[in-house]
Amino acid sequence: MNNNILNYTIQENDKTVKDILSENLNFSRRLSKKLELYDKIFLNEKVTRLNKRVCKGDVLSLEFDEDEDEYAAIDIPISIVYEDEDLLVVNKPPYIVVHPTKSHQDNTIANGVAYYFREKGLKRKVRLVNRLDMNTSGIVIIAKSPYAHNELSKQMKENKVDKYYYAIVEGIVSNDSGTINEPIARLNAEDIIRIVHPSGKECITHYVVEKRLDNLTLVKLKLETGRTHQIRVHMKHIGHTVLGDTLYGSESDLIGRQALHCYEMKFQQPTTGREIIVKCPLPEDMERCIKL
């Protein structure tokens, strides 16, 4: 077997392999049949069939075809904060994009991860679970298999991933905490700027004041939804634009980008279901701002 494998330890009796795949791992009937057809399902390291009964403690292994990535492997340093068989979590620095775009075709996080996988002998696609703007720093999750990507993406879509950010915003936020529940829309398809508008999608941001500075405030934020530019738009809407966010009207000599950092995520490990908490400390440029 190759190393692109999902291992799952059976936790109960009186089920078939088919039951485990559909009920516990959320595999579609089509994918289960395909794996069976190509002898890609193993029970305790032996090829098995969907109707095979399993026992508690058995190990079910599912082998996926190895696949090379479409991203060029480039030796770019990546800061790994967590890794297991199913996923890789990196701390993205500011000023680097997550994946290639028309204006940034290489030297991205995806290129660096592709290189890391290659050096480790892992034939994996770089499957990004979340993305951050170029000038936002912090947690980026990469799945190592189609199954892990599907599971984590579903958690994201169902708002089951707790996402926490730090932001330094202009002005003194008077309330110690609050919730911004305002829809966000992009009115012009040619423009990347978003605004609060009744036609937009539901967006909910919770904030807590961490520290009040000289006409600046450090806030912790929790996203209940995950829309593009959500924090940046919501903070501007309440009169406290993120420091250095030139797109939304902040000019600052203190920092060369928007002072926004994804510092913590909490989610379920896609295979075991156990809670994973990953954290990334404040980057140096934001630390410098709050110490001035």
C-alpha cells in the first residue's frame, strides 16, 4: 500500500464496512463502491469487501491514489505549527499569498507546502481548507487527503470551526465587548471592496477589547461566519478601521499592512473526531505596535 492512506479504528461492533464508511466517515455510496472495485479497502491490512462485518478494535484502511500537485514545488520556508497524518497547519507570515494568482504566480504558501511534501516523500495535493488575505497573518490549514479536505471544509461551511483573530484598530473602542451582526455584500463585481448592505450574506463577528492604547485598540475577535474581508468591513462599519488597512481607508506609519492575525482555530480532527486547538502568537510587527 502507498502512504496516501486513511486509517480508522473501529469503535463498535455489529456494523459492516459499508456502515462505517457511510455513517462514521460520511463517504458517498459511489466512493465506497469505487474503493471496493479497485481493492482499496483493507481490514487489519487485508483486502476486504463492503459487506464484511467488523469488530471493535479492528483497523479499517482506505487507500487513495497518489497524486502529484499542480503547484510548483518551491523551497520557501514554512512555519509548521501542527501536523498529523491528515493535515498540516502553518503560520502564514504577512506579505505572502496563500496560493498562486495572476499577479502572484509562485512564491506562495502552496508552493512551499508542495516542496515540503516532496521533500518528505509525500505524493500529496495541497488542499487548502482556509485562506487568508496576502497581508493577513496566521493559521492556514492544509488537508492531506480528499477525505480530510471534505470533512474540514464541511466543518468550516457549517461554522463548526472556532476562528479567533487579533486586530489592532483605529480609535478607542468604548464597549468592552460586542457583537456585529450585519450582512456584507460586494455591490460591484469588478471591485474587491465589500460593504455592509441589506442585500449581503449574514455575517456575525464577536469582539472583546484586549488592550486600549494611544488612540488604538487591540481586540480579540471570533468569527461566527467566514466571509471575505468580514473583520475588516465590520470594524470599519462601527468606526474602527483595522490599522494599516489601506483598502478600507487606514493610513499608518506604524505598520505596513492591515494589523490582522488569525491566532487560534479549534476544530475536530477529521478521522478521530478529537478536538484540535492550534495557536499562532502575535507576529513581530503587531507586537511592536502595541508596545509603542
